[in-house]
Amino acid sequence: MKGAVLHGPRDVRFDEREAPKIEKPTDAVIRISATCVCGSDLWPYRGIQPVAQPTAMGHEYCGIVEEMGSAVKSVRPGQFVIGSFFASDNTCPNCTFGYPSSCEHREFVGTAQAPILRVPLADGTLVATPGLPSEDLIPSLLAVSDVMGTGWFAADAANVKPGATVVVVGDGAVGLLGILSAKQMGAERIIAMSRHEKRQKIAREFGATDIVTERGEEGVERIRELTKGIGADSVLECVGTQESMLQAINSVRKGGAVSYVGVPHGVELDGEMLFYAHVHLHGGPAPVRRFLPELIRRVWDGKINPGKVFDLTLPLDQVAEGYRAMDERRAIKALLLP
């Protein structure tokens, strides 16, 4: 089969790859219905996160079970399933505590930009939908596999409560879905930090009440103005840079909470600054598997439509254009159809 392979900075090719097969009794093989390019894929694509050899890409996926190992009991061939970017057994202590992305036996699922995918630890990783979805639901179900689950974790980790004032730093797909998540959790005021008109429009559709275009210290000052000098109850940091992290910490009220779900690059925090900030910090790789059943239900019941973040749809063999469009910020998120 052919799939996406990153050969070096800005060099993604649709290359021949070995077709996946069952390797362990706990595996499942699924035929991909849809996959996509993630904002975190851009770190290696831009060369900021080096790759030492040609590397298969893709960690967001949904599709139909074709084959399963002898130990798999929770899914069966023909079912439409969604899984997380970390395969997890869903039984170890870390999974039991709600952090399957830190499963003691986790495996990264990183070859999904292809027609077929092997999913390890299938019983603990895959969740089946109530039935076969209509085509219009597939983008939103795909979003649940990462960006919606990550946005939901961002809101959850920032302790978003009904009536809260929330700031979202970052207007990529995760930031936009953090807005949607905060709205679903009952936030009364949601301030989106964005400089891009198209993204601002989606932010408003998802529940943003205010837009702030300033960044850095000016952005913090604007948040202080909007909150009468107090700061927000919750801030969702969805980028992963030094500037975005400091902006988030400095925008929250004393005793408030900051979540960080953007993969950090070059972020360093001063201990004394944190000591006097009186801020709760919580984040990391989103435990998407924890939220899959609830988020699938909300999509299935028509309560949320996270698939709106896909503003470019391409055939899978044009995956390189998907990367280029996102790298150049011509697209928020590229949907790939085999």
C-alpha cells in the first residue's frame, strides 16, 4: 500500500509502505475511513523536531475493523471504531486513574495517514460507534480521535466550571475545540486569542464571546482589562511556545487554573515566578481514550460538530498539499480521504 512518509523538513511523500497485519493477539487492523494532518505533525515537518530516517506519519484515525487478534473481545469486524493516538490497555493503574496516554504499556499509533492501520492493544484503545455513521458524521468522529479529545482535556484540566470566564490561547484546531469544550462545560465568557478572521468566525460559532488579537504582554494587558484587572478563572494553552505559556499563566486570576496541551518546544518556567503566581498548572498528552465514549455520544446525538475545524478536504495521495496548506496557514486542518 501507499501512505504518508516524512523524509525530512517539508518533504512528505506518498510512498510505498508495507501493509499492516496482525502482529500480536491484542492487535486489530482497520480500514481507514478518514485521517488528517495534525498541528503537532508540523513540528517534525518544519524540522523543529528532527527525524533521523524516513518516518510514516499520522495519528488521527477512524474506520472499519477488518481483522483482529485472537485476544480482542471488545470490537468485531465490520464495526466503525475510533481510537486515540496512544494505544493503551485501559486496565493499568495509570489508565484506571484516568490517564491512558500514560499507560504503562502504551504504544504510539503513528502510521495512520494510510488506507490501513494496525492498532495495538485494541481492546483498551478502540471504541465502536452505535452503528455505521453517515458520511456527514465522519469528520466530527475523526476529530474526536485527537483534537476534540485534546480540546476537551484542555477545558477539563483548566477546571472549567459553569459560569466561568475562560481564555483560550491558540486558534488552531485544538484551541477552537477548546472553546467548544468550554462552552459545553457551561463557561459564561470565553475569550479567544486570535488574529485570523476565518478562525475568529469559527471561534464565535463554537461559543467565543470575545476576541483578543494582541499577543504577549499586550495580550495579557487586554485580558486584564476585560476582566476588570482580575484575570480569567481558566486559561487553556493550546500552542506550546514560551510566549503562549507565559501569556496563559499571566492571564489567569490568583487561584485560577491553566492547562497546557500544546506540545512544548523551548518552554522554560521560572520557579519563583510560579511560586508567586498562585496558579494551578495541569496538562500533558491528552488522555483522549478517557473521553471517547462521551464525545462519541455527543457527536452521534448532534450536540457538537467538531468537524467544522476541517476546512480543507483532500484525497490521501495529496497529503503533501495538506501539510503545505497547514504550514502556510492556508488551512486550519486538512482532512484526508483514502
